[in-house]
Amino acid sequence: MQLVRVISHRRPHHRFHYQILFDSIRVSPIGMFAMVRCGKIGVFLCGVVLVGSLTTASADAARISTPVVYQSIRSEFGNSHGSYLVPNGLVSEQIIMALGIPQPLIKLADGDYLLSGCRPHSCDEKAAVIVTSRGQVLAAGLINFRCHLNSSKPYIGTTVCDRNAHLTLFLRKKVGRSALDLELRNWASRQTHVQTVESLTLPPI
């Protein structure tokens, strides 16, 4: 389900009644119709739609246990290292780090979920994972700046990062890989412009 943003431009003194801005809330087609018609039907119906949407989103979020997701990330990536947020760090910990400030959960058309967030104090660095309803990680994406040790001064541990963002995708060889790839690319495009996209294949379980 795509994010919905509905803005109706009307007279300024009716802004409360006529301007609606819903970000990162899953809305059904009926709810979408109700929001568009809100200016004529009234604020009460808008409130009903909003409460219904938030209740659905809260129910979805309650099904996904963050500790279970984190455990799955650590299990999937094992001892894999890479230089994304920090030089040569555990990939699992860098993904978890970039999920630190969570964004609203998104339920996908196939019933899986997209869990995303950004790194505290460095929100340009972001991560998203696609998980099952039980929290098992199917794929992950990491918006990063390829932070690595300065090759000219490695002995003093100087870290340097690229100026432009990169998207690194972590996928498995499985049926549905292309759909997962597309979901993560679409997520990244909603966040920022990335200079390059790199797809890596996770080892078999």
C-alpha cells in the first residue's frame, strides 16, 4: 500500500476543515474517498477516518516485535562486516543503528511489512527491512555514505565518508527477489537521492 498524501487547497480561514495532510498512514480506498470528500461532509468524518487509520497502523505495529526483528537481523547477517556507517563494522549492527529512530510501519500488498528508520543524530543515514508478520527479515536496504578508514592515515584511525548517499541492498537468491528489490528502491527514492545502488546477495541460511 502506498503512502497517501492528500492536500486540498481552499480558503485560508477554512484551512482546518479543508486541508488534510496524512503522511505514512495506510488508508483504504474507502478512507481515501472520505478524506477527499471531507471538505463537504465535515470534520467529524475526517476524524473517524483518521482514528480508523491510526488504529489499523497501531494494530500492525503491535504485531511486529522490534527485539525479534533485531534478533533476525543479527542471525541473517551473522559475522558479515562492511564499511557503511562505520569502518569495517558488523553489517547487522549498522542496520540496527540506522533503524534507531523508527518511521511508521508500512504493510505491503503481499502481507509483509516494511520497517524503517534513521540513525540518531545522523538521520541522513537510514535503513529499511522487509519482514514477515513474525518479524523474520527477508531483505534490507541501507542508505549510507560508505564511511571508511582514511587510506592515507589508517594508523590514526581517521574515518572519512563520501559526500553523496549510496543505497546498499541485501537480498537472497529466492523467488520474489525482484519484488523485494523494488520495494526497497521505492523506499529509498522517497527518502533522498542516492548516487549509486549496490545489490548484495546474502549467504544461504
